[in-house]
Amino acid sequence: MTPQKLSRRGFVTALTAGAVGALAGCLSNGRDPGEQAPGQPLAVPTKGDPEADITVRAYEDIACPHCATYQTTVVPEIEREYLDPGTVRYEFYDMVLPVDKQVSWEGANAARSVQDHAGEEAFWQYLDALFENQSELGPDTYQELAAELDVDGETVRTDATEQAYDETVSHYTSEAEDNGVNSTPTVVVNGTTVEWGEEIAVQPVAEAIERERQ
């Protein structure tokens, strides 16, 4: 699968105990977290109906090109079909493999900085922007994209480069690993891992949701 090249502006594996069974996605090469910040981890970002019977969990690495494909092509369709009508509750989880030792951690910290300073709606917008501009991620981009959302770009830049939210990012990465996740994007629908096959596409996620609706 050829990674999607993204212009500026603008799973994975099905795991059972000891088994790996998919072809698409970025694989873990070991993680090396920075110093953890004091305090409790930030809450899991969510959207959709909080009381929905179906929960979709997405585990992503900001630097993973397959996650960019998922975020820019699959998520908008899932949002239109299932989030807007209130069919599902959608949750985002950090899963730093890392694909890129610097960008994976800094990008995740930048997103969590936006969440902390501007709330969940801004977080979701910023997450989309990070993936849309994945090929140019770095301190300047973190700052500029935050400023476009009327969030203090200098603060986000500093939080990203100093990895101020490593405790949060490490917490959810460790939780993902404990749950058997070792590649991204991993999508789990009511506890069942979506099997991608050879490409990241809407159909496997939609089919998993529809099975839960029956």
C-alpha cells in the first residue's frame, strides 16, 4: 500500500491473544517516551452521542501515513453516516508506535495541548489539520495550525516540543498495548477489532457498526 501524500492546508491488525491478522497499517517499533508531566491524564476525546449503544474506538499515531488515510477518507464518511444521526459514540486514543520518534510524540502532545487549552471541538479540528498536513509536521506547523483555530500557537508549539502532555500520551499508549494493540490505525467497534485487509477503507468500519445495530 502506497502512503498517501498530503499537501499543506488543506488496521491494521485484528489481534486476538497471540495472533496478528491484517495487512494494512503502521507497526510498532518500540516506544521511547519523554519525561512525563505531573498530574492526571486528560480525558479521552469523544464525539457523537455519549449515550449511544455503539462505541467506536480509534487508536492512531500522528505520524502514521495509514492513519492520515483513515482520518481524511474514512472518518468523514463515518461521521456523516453514524455520528451525525447519533448512532455511535466515537473515541480517540493515542497510540505512539512511534512511526517517527520525534513527530509521533510531538504531534500527539500538540493535539493534547489544544484539547487542554481550547476544548474537544478544537481538538477534533486540530487533529484533522495535523493529518491533512502530515508531510510538514514540526514546531512551525503545530504553531500555525493552532493559530488558525484561534488557539495560542506559541503555547501549543512549546507544549509540543517540550512534550508537556507525555503523561497523557503515554497513559493511553500503554493502555492500548495492554489491550493488544500494536499497529495503527486500529479501530475497535464495541470491543471487536476491525479487519482492514489490504487497504484502509470505509466499508470494514461500516460493516462492523451495522453488525452491532442488528
